[in-house]
Amino acid sequence: MTRVAILISGGGSNMLALVRDMLSGDHPARPVLVAANDPAATGLARAAQMGVPVAAVDHRAYGRDRAAFEAALIQPILAAKPDILCLAGFMRVLTPDFVRQFEGRMLNIHPSLLPKYPGLHTHQRALDAGDAEAGCSVHEVTAELDAGPLLGQARVPVLPCDTADTLAARVLVQEHRLYPAVLRRYAVGDRRMVNLPPAPTGVSG
Ligand code: GAR
């Protein structure tokens, strides 16, 4: 069975979508670790409640020493022996050295239709550009930020009344559909692009 570790920074709603799907039975993978860079990340307690081992490595303890933080972070990850590492709302940029160790088996979900809007503030940037649609992408992680090969996308229309918050909420609903759909395939070595059918409009919960 394919072993999956998940890195989070906060609430971990994408992590929960992945864990729920893996624990639903009939899945080629199982969660072996949820780790966070913030001990207060509420997703840790939610993962523990679902019986998934958790770990926290506080990045603030390492100041600007990214390599030292990653050397600590990688310990619980290696101990869990994951086949796949999923970034799910993990808000630290990883160094090329770290990425290299999981090359070809690390995924990320990003709240834009990449290659548009890598980095932060994706929804505001889509609104500022007057885009008619927005969405999310799952991609393989490479050393360049938010630029690895695409594995799946889901789209939502941008509505005239949208703010960055309403758009983010509507995209997040699609993230929870897309990431599990991609992981199910990726866990059995299927890297074909997943294009989810367009979402119904006006859904925010
Ligand atoms: C999600 O929207 C995810 O796409 C985004 O952070 C949110 C985390 O929510 N990730 C990034 O912006 C990565 N650059 P979650 O903790 O509830 O899954």
C-alpha cells in the first residue's frame, strides 16, 4: 500500500480531504504522517483525531536557517517512510536540496490556474486582472516555486460580486475535490492530467 505523508501549516482542510478519502476504504494509499511547521496548526489535532500520526517542527526556532529547519523537519518524514509527500497549505518555501530528496514523489496544491499566479494573493490577482475564471492546480513540486508539471486543475467562474474571500472559498471547495482525485491516480503511478468538470456556480461551503 502506498504511504503518504502530508505537510500543513494551518487548518489543513485539504489534508482532511486527502485523509478522509484515503480512509474511506477502496484506496491505493494510506496516510502515515501529518507534519506542520507550526505546533499550533489546528490541522494537527484534526489529523490526530482521525488516528494519523502527527509531528510539529516549529520553523521559528530556526530563525533564518532554512537548512537547519529542513534538517529537523525531514526526521519525522523519513521515519514515516512515505512513498509520496503531499504539501497541503504548507506555507514555507522548501530549498532545492529538500525538494531533490522527494523529486518525482512530492505534490502541491495551489489556489490558481497555474502557470497563472504562482506565489501569494492568487485570488486578488485574478480579480485585479479581470479574469473570467479562477481555480486551483495540483502539480509535482520542483525546485522552482509553483512551476512543476501539472497533474490536475479545477475551474470556477469569477462572479461580478466576488471578493478575494468569496472567490477563495469557492475555489477551496474545488481543491477538496481535485486533490483527492489526483492523489488516487498518482498513488498507482498514473500521472495523466485530471480536469474536473466545471463546478456549479455559487457554491461556497
Ligand atoms: C489552500 O487554499 C491552498 O491551496 C493554499 O493554502 C490554502 C490552505 O488551506 N496553498 C497555498 O497557497 C500554497 N502556496 P487548508 O490549510 O485549509 O488546506
